Amino acid sequence: MSDKNYLNWPFLEPRHRLLEQELDNWATQHIAQEHAHDVDAACRALVAQLGQAGWLAHAIAGTRHGGGADVIDTRALCLIRETLARHAGLADFAFAMQGLGSGAISLFGSDANRETYLPRVARGEAIAAFALSEPQAGSDVAAMQCAAVQDGDSYVLNGEKTWISNGGIADFYVVFARTGEAPGARGISAFIVEAGAPGFEIAERINVIAPHPLARLTFNNCRIPAAQRLGEAGQGFKVAMATLDVFRTSVAAAALGFARRALDEALAHARQRKMFGQTLADFQLTQAKLAQMATGIDAAALLTYRAAWQRDQGQNVTKEAAMAKLTATETAQQVIDAAVQMFGGLGVVSEHPVERLYREIRSLRIYEGASEVQQLIIAREMLRA
Ligand SMILES: Cc1cc2nc3c(=O)[nH]c(=O)nc-3n(C[C@H](O)[C@H](O)[C@H](O)COP(=O)(O)OP(=O)(O)OC[C@H]3O[C@@H](n4cnc5c(N)ncnc54)[C@H](O)[C@@H]3O)c2cc1C
């Protein structure tokens, strides 16, 4: 059982401790860690389950629309992701994508947009996706080529997006496209595109190391009502960055959940594995490894809940969220690798808990800004000061 002392840190309030306890109990009863054979069906089922149980209310903003609060409670978001990740990577993914996919609507949607989409997202009745990346524009978002041209009361969208989580199962996508008000990042707008929009297609499904729905999307003269634009024309980059600013800290929290699970598994194994007349845990080499794992997790958790708390105080967290994501994802990778090593051959057997974690953690160091991008963000914020 994980050490839960961190729940008593001053960053958290009594309601957060209660939330974690209730979710942990619920997840123990309702979700399992196995990688699903039919990942689309499993993901749909998890979204419905998380919605019915009320957890998705924390992924959106606006009590009027079924949200848990009027502003997203970052600490609640982080605790939910950490707890779900500890139980099952796909459950964390299903929760996180409802938030990331609808985040731009929570933050920038018109009343009509919010009323149309957010209640269904919160109930788990509509699946959301966030479509920013393109084959030639990943880390370098401003290089995006997908374009939207205004034509009367609508925009006509042409181009492609790739690596889109929930691609293929989402009911709607928040899509970023070049609208040309200015060069580079200042000429982008954000739109809500319904899955059935004519001219919109799932061009390719992509299989990744830890299975979850992922796709490349194409837009061929796809017409979208102008009322589906989120925020001002040309402000799409700001919309994307503001959304990522909320959810980046929660990626750190998911990494923490994976790392805590790996440490639990490693501790239990080290205590009972007999070798050379004692247990694996009796060796000082093992103890040093366990100490390093636990210390890394606490350091990452401090940065994560500091960033979440700071955001909940209404402060800017660009640097703090980047520090949290960088540290938590890199630390989790090391912790999980150490756990695999302690399990010996068992650690690399398909679907062993630590083998699953080894696959789950890898892409967190790449998406929502690779570790190198986080380093640049931190340095940029320092040099600006
Ligand atoms: C599993 C998964 C799910 C994803 N889900 C989504 C999604 O839902 N929506 C979405 O829009 N996108 C999504 N992405 C895309 C993700 O955000 C991009 O993969 C990421 O931004 C990196 O872009 P890229 O793959 O084009 O790599 P590149 O931009 O080509 O970068 C390759 C590598 O170069 C290095 N690098 C980058 N910048 C620098 C630099 N300045 N200096 C030195 N090194 C650098 C980093 O190590 C980086 O990993 C997902 C990706 C994955 C793997």
C-alpha cells in the first residue's frame, strides 16, 4: 500500500483528502490494470463509468454545466489522475482526455458551446479529443499547416493532424488550424469539429507501446459553423497554451501514480523474494535503490502539488508546471525501470504489472511537450525575469 503521507501536505485541503479516499475505494472495486484487447471498447466503457460515478465532473469547469467547480480545481485533477494511474493507465487516459479534449471549451467556449458539450463530457456521454499536432508540427506547434478559411458564416478546413488521442472514438475534436491573421503562432484559431462532419476522416489508426485510441485525421473541405470557433480568430495558440497550462501539471500527477505503483510492487517483491539465504530487501544495494525511488517520488510530488496549488491560487504556473512535468515523468521512468530490474525475468513478462508500467510511462516524456521542451520553457521563464 502506498505511503499516503503526502495527502497531509499543506498544499491540499480536507476535501482533496476525501476525494482521494473515495476515488481510491471506487477504483479498487471498479477498474483493473490489464491492457485491453479491444482498446476502443474499453475506453468507451471507462468514459461512461467515470461519468456515471461523477468523477468526470472534475475534468470540466462550470457547475451550471455539471462541473465540480466553476474553475477547474487543479489539485483535484491531479489527485484523480494520480489515483487512476496507480490503478490503471487506461482509466487515467480516459479521464485525462475528457479534460484535455474539452479544456478549450471550458476556458474559451461561448455559453452555447459550453452548454452543448460540457454536460455530455461530464456525464461520459460524449468523448472529447484535442487535435494540435501534425506530422511536421509537433514540438514546433507554430509550424502547423492545417488551414481554415472563412466563408460567410462558416470556416472551410483543409489539412491533417496526427497523434490524436481518442482519434477514432471521439464524438468531437478541438482542432487548431492556421487562419492567417498574422504569421506563425499569431495566425492560428481553434474550432470544435464534430466526428460526423463531412470532409473529416480518420485516415489511419496508430498502435502505440501502451495501447490507447490514437489516430491521424484528415480534413478535406470540411465546413464548420463559425459559431464553433473557440476564442477570437488568431488566438488559437493562446487557447492551446492556456489549455496545456492546466493539464501539464496533471501529466506530472499521472507519472507519480505510475511511479507509486511501481514502488509498491517493488517493495512487496523485495520483501518476499528469497536469494542467497535472505530476501532481496535485506541487501543494502536494494535498500539504496528503494531509498532513491522513494526520495525521487517525494521530490516529484512536491513539485507537482506546488504547481497545482499555485494555479489554484490564480497564479501563473508556466515555469512550475514545466518543472513538475519534467521531474515527475523523468523520475517515474527511472523508478519504474528500477522496479523492473528488481523483478528480474518476471519484470519483462508481458502484462506483468511492472512491465505494463514500463510501457505506460514512456510517452509521458514526449507528449504535451517533450522533456527538452519543458527545459526550454523553464529557462525562458527564468531569462525573461
Ligand atoms: C501517445 C501519444 C499521444 C499523443 N496525443 C496527442 C493528442 O491527443 N493531441 C495532440 O495534438 N498531440 C498528441 N501527441 C503528440 C505529441 O504532443 C507530440 O508527439 C510531441 O509534441 C512531440 O512532437 P513530435 O512527435 O513531432 O516530435 P518532434 O517535434 O519531432 O520532436 C522529437 C524530439 O526532439 C526533441 N526536441 C524537441 N524540441 C527540441 C529542442 N528545442 N531542442 C532539442 N531537442 C528537442 C525531443 O526529445 C522530442 O521528443 C501525442 C503523442 C503521443 C506519443
